[in-house]
Amino acid sequence: MNKKELMRAYRQMYLARAFETRVAEQYTRGRIGGFCHLYTGEEAVAVGALWHLRPEDYVLGSYRDHAYYLIRGGDPRKAMAELFGHSDGCCKGKGGSMHFCDAGMNFFGGYGIVGGMCPIAVGLGLAAQRLGEKRVVVCFFGDGATNQGVYHEALNMGTLYQLPIVWVCENNQYAIGTSVPRSSAVESMSRKAAAYGMPAETVDGMDFFKMQSVSERAVARARAGKGPTFIEAKCYRYRGHSMSDPATYRSKEEVEFWRQRDPLPRMRAAIRHDFEAEDREFEEVEAEVGRLLSEAVAFAERGRELPVERLYEDLYVDEAAASPTSAGPA
Amino acid sequence: MNKKELMRAYRQMYLARAFETRVAEQYTRGRIGGFCHLYTGEEAVAVGALWHLRPEDYVLGSYRDHAYYLIRGGDPRKAMAELFGHSDGCCKGKGGSMHFCDAGMNFFGGYGIVGGMCPIAVGLGLAAQRLGEKRVVVCFFGDGATNQGVYHEALNMGTLYQLPIVWVCENNQYAIGTSVPRSSAVESMSRKAAAYGMPAETVDGMDFFKMQSVSERAVARARAGKGPTFIEAKCYRYRGHSMSDPATYRSKEEVEFWRQRDPLPRMRAAIRHDFEAEDREFEEVEAEVGRLLSEAVAFAERGRELPVERLYEDLYVDEAAASPTSAGPA
Amino acid sequence: MPKVTYREAINQALAEEMRRDARVVVFGEDVAEYEGSFKVTRGLLKEFGPERVFDTPISEAAIVGAAIGAAIGGMRPVPELMTVNFAYVAMDQIVNHLAVMRYMFGGQVRLPVTIRMPGGGGHQLGSQHSHSAEPLFTHVAGLKVVYPATPADAKALLKAAIRDDNPVIFLEHEGLYNSSGEVAEGLEAGRIGEAQVLREGSDVTLVAYGAMTHVALEAADALASEGLRAEVIDLRTLRPWDQGRVADSVARTHRAVVVEEAPPVCGIGAEVAATITERVFDRLDGPILRVSGADVPLPYARQLEQACIPHAPDVVRAVKRLMQGAW
Amino acid sequence: MPKVTYREAINQALAEEMRRDARVVVFGEDVAEYEGSFKVTRGLLKEFGPERVFDTPISEAAIVGAAIGAAIGGMRPVPELMTVNFAYVAMDQIVNHLAVMRYMFGGQVRLPVTIRMPGGGGHQLGSQHSHSAEPLFTHVAGLKVVYPATPADAKALLKAAIRDDNPVIFLEHEGLYNSSGEVAEGLEAGRIGEAQVLREGSDVTLVAYGAMTHVALEAADALASEGLRAEVIDLRTLRPWDQGRVADSVARTHRAVVVEEAPPVCGIGAEVAATITERVFDRLDGPILRVSGADVPLPYARQLEQACIPHAPDVVRAVKRLMQGAW
Ligand SMILES: Cc1ncc(C[n+]2csc(CCOP(=O)(O)OP(=O)(O)O)c2C)c(N)n1
Ligand SMILES: Cc1ncc(C[n+]2csc(CCOP(=O)(O)OP(=O)(O)O)c2C)c(N)n1
Ligand SMILES: [Mg+2]
Ligand SMILES: [Mg+2]
């Protein structure tokens, strides 16, 4: 990769990181509601996993979804507006933090049910395969999702039909307050996945280079019609599970250990190692992103919720099928 | 094992086999209704797996459950009466073929939902463990069940809590008309189970000796508090999936191949090999079982269904909670 | 008109829609090589090949999830769940994904998924295999729910379901598969949401759906022989349902009985009774009564099971209670 | 009497029942070390140790199944599903196993399982996290369903549920956890199946449960200021429910409105309306009206979500429609 590409990767990671910082601010100010899960610390996983995708490829993942959307090219203004619950949000304010989606760029969400998106990834892969399209599906989920039945059903189907899927397990080692050894009989997610007959690898998810190289192989394999690949990305979330979790179940030392592996400084150092790069160059990227995000917040501040009269829209394609009966409160 | 023990094992297998023959007869005569799945061909699996159990141990399995019930000591009369839908059946005629149960001998059913009994086995194991009882749980399920999500959840929990469970996968190679390679990305059930961190072995389920020896280790391990074991018993059902399946999806050669491995003649040969045993001795056992089964049929013929007035019984422990509203047809 | 069975009618609808639109795919447990455990998908693998008709593992949740994804990806999946009883293991995918996704993503996806599920009681299949789960699905906003009573409706409505851009739960009654009826050559797609008056009458309205439609018709016959003229309405679609047609009828007859195979609590009968009472309260001569399945899991024993399912005499009794003011 | 919160009341009930009976065990996702995602199980691990209070993987189906097995094996499990929305992945274990097993095995097993599930809307959690699933559970024969509105009822009824030898779905409203109320020292187990008249009145009966009980009370206040006396009944238990008490009230007031947070179709309101109409038709001055949750998945945006949930003015409006004969 040349310097320009690396700077682009750095920008994506920084964008994902800085966006979450703004989100936390706005959440604390009460402008964002509901459950809100930040991706802070895991940026290298998503940036690396999505690095080799083309626009026609499908992406989906869990509720910790701001980063996927932004990295795929989503508009930070629409993202922030969604969090504010406004009609110009990426889901008109109906989805919120957990349910970002942008059909136009083939990002199909943001799901709140642990593991629930895995079979949907199977279906997208099936459609691509049967319609003779060369699309690849990347599906993100957490370590906790591997204990959910439907996840296993989905992994089995993926291999059985040799679908073009890249399964990316973000093993951040916790499902809310429960650590992997306290919830999974087998701690290695890739060993668990080997039961489904596909290449399965564990990589350092705090390292963009490792992530992008393993995903390069996986995406190529999928695109070549050779079936799914499983990637276990060992990573860490610096914050609590969601905005309301103080994360007291983790020791300072543990957090510090992973802070030392922060993907952003590592990326900066790597770029500096391979190329000439001045502080100013990084600062410029960061400033540009900062402006974008300020604009996003300003945009969100200007927006409005959908009027209540439009509550029944978007339920059915033929709106008449929705039935605001006399029983409804609205 | 001495000759007496082997003859007892033979008798159990023969009982299970001969019972199914009677069931098929009665089914064809229209005296038995519903879905009816016969165990014919798989007898060595259940007899071997249950060989080392004590009365206090728990057993449960799928809808193909007549054999479990009989081998554990269930009364063939109550079994046949259940199939006739009569009130003196083991479940008062409410369960039918798929839902045999005898709480008194710790046989807890007979379930119609593929894989659905697996977490219930976890619960029984949990109770035994937490109440400090030395009970073991044996849970039977088919190859097809390994594609059902809850099965995976259950297996994980079993190991996580180190429960006293013996998982017995009756790999008869078909789930209705779908063969294992057409439904499972990994064909080896024990390899699949290894993802849950417990000893997992594949054995010849047509061979009583192999079955009993692997289950001896498994039961001992469970009883010693060392956690679950997984046994994949490779076997074959000679009949269709249920009484209504002509099983045209299997070749004559394949069926013949497995007929050659029929556990009953094999057992007779083994007994003859190790001990003196005359035809007469086997014939005596068979005649005794035959009388028992004729009696069972006669018993069932004499029985009656519960009166319709008792329809609402057994729903709640406090019968008043059941609500035969005016809306009910009865 | 040619007579075909309910089973054949459904099979025809599948085949015709698959011919019409290459994006229609059929999958599920044993639907391809085995041709369906009720043989509804007979011949489809042969005609359309394994790319469009394929078997799945016993993974209902993933089957529904795969249908969702395939729909987003541009197909029109028509998965079969072997029976409605197994829909419970897929309930999260149905209720929490399929039904809500279009809404929660602000209308960005279309979900032309038709899930076929045989169900109902009467074959001594016991407590885990005899559900009438229509109240559970009908409760859920975002789904459409269809339950045909006749071969013609089965065909026309399945075509409509497959062409519908919304998720449709398509319920088939196992006891009706062998029933036959006239199905016009070249029958086109029907309309989801329209009830049908099968028999006109002025004394009482019998509202039914699925297998119970035939029970209602039988009851109407019995009532006729006693001089009572019952109007029989087959709902055909449970969500959305044809409130207008039912209300009009009840406004004329002043009395109604809903016949449903499912147990009563929070059921279809309750919904019809509550809604119609609200709409035509002043025209009612008595409460809208329900004749529902018994409020127990279905037992295996034949007579016990039969006692759980409404029969014509149960309906006749309810109508008489109503006529006599003895509810 | 000491004031405690709904959360504390539930916590007290758990602790007291665990002290009373060593067979009572609590498990679920994050209930032990993390003390519950809503902190309802605070202190239990510390007092009762990891043998009786333990964390599980994210495996709701297996959690429910394990509870079933543990109950058969002699324990009295009180699993927590982190929220009601996740019950759908366990639906098969709940509907097809827990609810039917005693029946299909001819009464051979007792299933003293109490599944606690927080639920309800109002916190902008969006379409997959804001369900009011009570109609689905209430539909199912073999279950009991409890939904307390106050700390005292939460405590008394949870104790009753834990001591009950039948499966109980115990619903808790997330919006009530911080609400407080008087709970008598040494409060004993309540009675499942009994409604409570919270306020007497003669003009209309408001029937509610859970969080909606408070909406009904607020509406009654508003109506009172206009001279209308509303009787407010808190059902407290949805299955079995107290038909007698509601029917008596409506027979006196001649009018009723049911307030439910869940969407209307095949809901609690429909069941109450259908049943009570049948029982007291002649005493009714108008149809029993429903004020229900909107018939959509709950959206995230604050006002949109609020528009989905019944509020006192909605109830007042319904009562006025009823009084004016304008339904
Ligand atoms: C089926 C289901 N059960 C429980 C929850 C509640 N819940 C939300 S996130 C979460 C932890 C998930 O952990 P993991 O999969 O590791 O993802 P992470 O949050 O660490 O990214 C839980 C239990 C849920 N959303 N869905
Ligand atoms: C959840 C569920 N899905 C589908 C079915 C229908 N069904 C009954 S038995 C069966 C095949 C099961 O095969 P296997 O587990 O291998 O057991 P076997 O019948 O071979 O003993 C299927 C699909 C069911 N009972 N439960
Ligand atoms: Mg995690
Ligand atoms: Mg099998």
C-alpha cells in the first residue's frame, strides 16, 4: 500500500473514533437517546475488514454500527441526524444508534438482536450467488453472538452452500459484563468456527495491517466462489458496553494493556516508519474530519423529527395495509 | 460381561425391535394415529448407551422414543396403551408415540421438536449438580438435530458448567429424506461437537459392545463430576423416517449394507462366540418377549380414552387455573 | 372448471409464479429431493433445478433469516417451514427481524418473503405438532397473514403473496390438503385483505377462516334445516382483515359467531368481536360469540383431540344461545 | 410503611424466596457478577453464591430449556431474560415445551419456573428492543402471565410466582423500575389471578395493567376534574385473568375502556372486550373500547415513540367518545 492509501485508512479509523467522541458528548447532553454502543478501540477491525470491498458488496453487523456505516462511506451528517432521531437521518430517525442502514451503499444494518443478523448475511450471500453476481458479504458480530443458536445455523448454511461470506467476529472479550471464558466452553472463536468446515483464523484486531491482509484473502476467496471464511479479530472496546455501562468489571491494568495497542497511534507509527510523514499531515486529516463532524452536529441540530402523522409510513410497501385502528393512541 | 448380562442386553434389543413390529402392525390396522417413528435398526445404540445407568439417572430423547422407554424398564402395556390413546397409557393417552414419559423411572420424554430436548438435559444436569446428587443425564438426538441452534447453545452450556451429561447423537445418516452431507457442512458429528471442548468420539452404533464401552467411560466421567461427553453413534434406521415415509431416497444396496450389520444377529453371534448358547435360549427370550407384547396389545385393546370431561386436567397443577371458557367447543 | 386439490392448487401457484419470475425461489427442509413432507413442492426441483429449489438443514431460524437476506438481495423467496409448530424456533427472525426491518430502516428495504407453513390439528399429532399459530402472527404489525380455505383461494392468494412486496405468512391447513374444489384455468392472483361471503343469510353472521370455514358452512346447513339463515364469511386474510365486509354483514344480521380453530385467548375471535362490536354496537342483538379451539395444548388421543376442535354442532349451539339471548 | 422502588421490591422478593427455599435459583445473562443489566439482581450473588446465582451465555433458548430441566430435577428456577424482546429466540422452549409438557406427559411433571422479563417501550430503544409481548404469552395455555404495576404487587406476585408449581411469565416494565411505592414489612405472597380495583367509580371502568395502570389512574384524575367518575381496575395477572371482577364493575358502570401498551390486534384489550361483552352485554351502554399501543414496531425518535404509547389524554378521549355515543 502506498502512503496515500495508508493515510486513507488512518482517516477512516480516525473518523470512526472521532465520531464516537462526538456521540458521547451529544449523548451526555441528552440529545441522543436509547442504547448507544461505541466502537472506540475496535476501529482497525472494521477498517481492515472492509478495506478490500467494492461498492456492490454487502455489509451488515451488530448494534455497534456507527463505524461500519461511516467506513463504507456513509454521510456523518445523516448518521448524527439519525442519532438525534431526525427525519433526515439515515433511517429517518426510526432506527437510532443500533439500526443504521444505507441501502444505497449496500450497508444493510445495524441489528439489536445478538446474532440475529447472521442468517440475513446468509440470505444476501445466497442472492448474490444465485443471481450470478460477484458480490461479497461481510458480516460483523461479537464474541457473545457465538453462543446464540442462530449463529451456528447460519455458519453451517454458509459453508453448506459455499456462499461468498466473510464472517468477522469482533472478539472484544466481553459480552456486556461477561468475559469469554465465563460464557464459552471454547475460548478460541476460530476453533469454534472450524466446526463449520471453512478457513478460520485468529488475528490481532488492533492491527490494521493484519486485519486487511487476512480479509484480502477472505474477500478474494468469497469473490472467487470458494465459500466463506471466518476471521476472529481479537480486540478491545475502551468504553463500557454502552453509554450506560461504567465497565467496572475490568481492571485498570487490563484496559491499560489494550490502550498500549491502540490501533490509531500504531497506524501513525507504521506510516511514519515506511514513509516520510510529518505531524502536520495527520493533524490535517484530523482537522478535516473534525470540521466534517462539527458540520454533522450542526446539521443534526437543525433537523426535526418526522411529524407524528407519518407514524404508519414505511411499515408496508402498500401503505394502506397499515391499520391505524381506532384503538391506536395517536 | 457374563452370559446372563449379555442375554439381558439381547433381550432389551429384541424387546425394542419386536415392540416396533407390533406397533407397525397396529398402526397399519388404524389403531395408532399420528406420527409414529420406529427405532428398528438402532437398538444397539440405546441399549449400549443406557447400559451403565442407575435408576436415579435421567434419560430423554427425541420422538423416536419407544425404545428408550422400554429399555429403561417401562411397561410395554402402558406403552401400547399410550399408542392407542388410552387413559392407562404412560401419559394417559395425551402424549402418543412421540411423547412417552415415565417420571417414576426418571425417563423424561419423548420430544417432537428436533433438538428441543437438549437444553432440558442441561437443566436436569444442572439440578443434579447443584443439588449434590450423583445422577447422570443421557440425552439422545439425531444427526439432524445438530443443525438446530438450541443444540449448540445446550452443548456449550453443558461443558461450561461441567454438567454430568452424556450426549448421544444417533447418526442414522438421514433427517427424513435429507442425508448428512446435504445438510451439514461438517459430516462428522463428533468433530462438530469438539467445538464445545469435551471428549467426543464416533463409534459403531450397530455394535452393542462398542456402544456400552464408550458409554461406560462417559457415564463414569459424568458421575465423577468431570463433565459431559459426546458420543456419535453411526447407525441406520431400517424403516422410513416415520410410518408414512416409504424411504425411496435410499438405495437397496445401502439398506442391504446396513442390514448386514444388524445389531441383533451380531449380538447372537457374539454371545455364541464367547459362551455356549443354543438356539433354544434365544428362542426362549424371544418367546417370553412375544408373550409380553401380546399381552401389551391385549391390554391396550381393553383400554379406553380419558373421558372428554377431563380434557382440561393436567394443564396446571392447580386445575382451577385452566379456563374452559364459553368459547371452547367442548 | 377443473377440480384440483388444495395441495395441487398450492403447487400450481408455486410453479406458475416460478415460471413467471426467475427471482422466485423455494427452499426449506425436504422440499426439493423429497418434494415436501406433505408433497406440496412435488415436481419443482425437476422443473426449476437446484439453484431455485433446494433443501436446507433443520434450521428454521436461519431459513427465515436467509429468506430475509435473499429478499433484500433481490430475490422473492418462498421458504417452507415444514409445519407451523417449527415457526417458534424462528420466531425472533419473524417478529423481530422480518416484521420490523422495513420500518426501522425507514423504508429502505422491501421484503417480498412468503413463508408457507402447514398447520392445524386433527391428525393426532399431539401437543408439539398441532398448533394453530395464526393469532400469534396476526398480532404482529409488519406481517400479512393469509389462511385460505379452498383450493381456488389457496392458489390465487399464494400468487398474490408471492407478488406482494411485503412479508406474508401463508398458512395452509394440513387437513385441507386432500380437499378439492374448482380452480379456473389461468386463475390470476387474488387480493390479500378481502373476505368473501360464501353464503348469504339474514339471521346471523358466521365468521371463519381456514378449515373452520367448512365447519361454518356445515353449521349453516344445519341451521338452515331449522329455518335459520346464516351468512357465512370466510376471512381468507387475517392481517389485514376485511373489517368492512364483516361489519356490513353483522349490521344486517345483528348477530355474529366467530369460528376459529386456535384457542380463544387473545385470538382471532377476540379481535373480530372487539372490532366489530365497536363498529356496529347499536345494531347488535347480542354479544359476538366465539367458538374456538379448546384452551389446552392438543392431546394425542383421538376423541380428546376432536373435542379441542370446533365442529358444526358447537357452532349451531352458539347460534342458538345467541338467538335465545342465553349467552 | 417503607417506600421501596419496583426494582427493589423485585430484588427483595428474589432474596426472600431464596432464603426461604434453597431450591430457588437465579440465572441469566449478566445477572450474577454484573448484577443484572437493570440491576434487579443486585446483591444476590454475594448472598447466595455462584451455585445459586450464575451467569449464562447469550443463549435464551437454552436458558429457558435449562430452567425446564432444572424444575423437573427438583429446583425452582427463576431465570431472567435480559429483556422480553429476547424471549422470541426462546419462543419454542416457552410455547412448545414449557407450556405443554405437563399436559402432554399426562400430569407427570411439575414446572415451577418463573421467567422474569423486563419489557415495554418509552426509552427510545427502537424496533427490536421495545416490545410489549404480553399478548403472545397470554395467548398460550399452560402458562400463567403476571404483570405488576406497583412495587407491592411486584413483590407479592413474584413471591407467588416463585411458589407456584406452574410456569409463570413474570413481566416487569422497564419504565417502572425507578417508581416507588409502599411495601409492607414482611409482605407475603400475593394471589395470581386477582385483579384489584384501585379506584372506585360509577361512570366508566378503565381496565389496565403494568405501566398502563398509571396512565389509567392519571386519566381517572383528569376525568374526575370534569365530573366523570372512572373506576380503575389493575388486572395484575393476564393469565388467568379476573373476569369476574371486571365483569362486575362493567355491569355497574355500563362502559369500559381497556388500556394496553401492546398493539391492539389479538391483544389483551381484544380479549377483555370480547369476554366482558359476552358476560354483560345487556348492561353495556356502548362497546368496550381499546386504547392500545400503535400498530407499528416502536420507532426510535422520541416523539414518534411517545405517539405509540397510550397516554392519559388518549384514554380521556376514548371515555368521552363512549359517553357521547360516538365510537
Ligand atoms: C438475543 C439477545 N440476547 C441478549 C441481548 C442483550 N445484549 C445486547 S449486547 C449483548 C452482549 C453482546 O456481546 P458481543 O456479542 O460480544 O458483542 P459486543 O457488545 O462485545 O460488541 C447482550 C447480551 C440481545 N441484544 N440479544
Ligand atoms: C425444529 C423442528 N424442525 C423440523 C421438524 C420436522 N422433523 C421431524 S423429524 C425430522 C428429522 C430429524 O432427523 P434426525 O435429527 O437425524 O433424527 P432421526 O429422525 O433421523 O432419528 C424433521 C425435520 C421438527 N420436528 N422440529
Ligand atoms: Mg464482545
Ligand atoms: Mg437422523
